[in-house]
Amino acid sequence: MKKLEIGYNHTFEIRTENIQSELPKGFSILFISDLHLSCFSQKLIHKLICEIEVINPDIILLGGDYIDFDGGLIYLNSLLAYLSTKRYVFAIAGNHDYFFGISKVKSLFMKNNIKWIENGYHIFSIKSINLLVSNLHEKLLSADFNIQMVHNPKDFKRTQQHFHLQLAGHLHGCQIVWWKKDHGLYPGKLFYPWNLLKKEGLHNLKLISKGLGDTLPIRFNCLKDIILVNVLAKETK
């Protein structure tokens, strides 16, 4: 059923995607983007923290656009304080973070010891598997599993390196969806080619979040989301 949403505290879905890999062990990634926090965001952050606690992902990736108004800073700090108890959390900025004041946003991440990889990357190991999480487009040393996180999905086309998983947000599904076709959300896709849920390629999956918040809090048939990616271990016969 199509649904009109007006306001800040509507529910969100957990989109789940599975990637079959050749790795000896599997792991999970939770991607969260476009919170657009304000003084009205207390319920959203409470629900988000509860969902993260239940999912308990191995890796958490934060895709930018955290704050719209000063009143949201306290709720961003609450979320980051909770996430600081998790081992593998990485963040980049979105365009609204620069509009709001990137130094104020970044300082909260630094205060809570969240790894800030804007214009950078991080290589680490989990379950004896080497992983690369990058916000860059140029070719780097490859890992067992390569992840790119950008804010705007149009930046995918600048990428020179093969990534197994690419993540973005920014478009919010254009907030109004009249119909869907081949993972595309319309009519927004007529104007923004990357207004889609996912795009699959050879050993590659691109996922675009519809986000958790909006500057103008109106949506139609466009449920907010976070994305859980399960990277599955190699199948044994």
C-alpha cells in the first residue's frame, strides 16, 4: 500500500542483501546514511541504536549527511558515543555536513574515536580476512574484500579500482516514488540516473540507501532504510 509520510519519526526498514564470496569466513556490514538530524530526532536515534544492538554487525559504515540543525548535535553525539563501543566503525562526510560546518561534525567523530576516512581509506583484518574500506577513486592495494563508500552515487563512475561492494546515499530515493522498475525508483530516476536501490555487476554490487532523514520531511511510498550486507563464506560441497 502506498503511504504518505510527513514528519521526522516514521519507521525505517532494514534492507538485507547477501553476497556470495570465495572467502573462508563470512561477515556482516551495516550501512547507515543521511540522518539529517535535528531537535526532532530523539526517537529516531533511540530506535536506530536498538536495531544496531539486535543486528550486531561486524562492521558499521556511516555515509554522511548527519546534521541539518544545531539541535541534532546532541543526538549525533549520543549515537557516536554508543558506536564508540564497537570495534569497526568508519565514517565519511556528506554535502550537508559541509553546509552545516564540517569542523563541528568531524570533531564529534574524533571525540568518540570513530575512524574518519573522508578522502582516505583504511585496511584492517577481521576473522583473518583483509578488508579495504575506501572513500577514494584511484587504484590502491587490493585486499581480500574491497569496499568503497561514497556519499553521492554518481561518484561511482570515477572509480578506477575494482570493488566487491560499493555504497552510497544522498538521493533519498527522491522521497517520492510512484513506480519501480529494475531496482529503479521513479519518477526520480528520470532525472537522476543513480536513483535506484542496487546495481549488480560481475563480482560487484552497488547499493544506494534511501536514508534515514530528510531536510524537508515529506515522503511518499519511499520507506527510509539502513542496509545490512551479509558477505557469505565460500560454499562447501
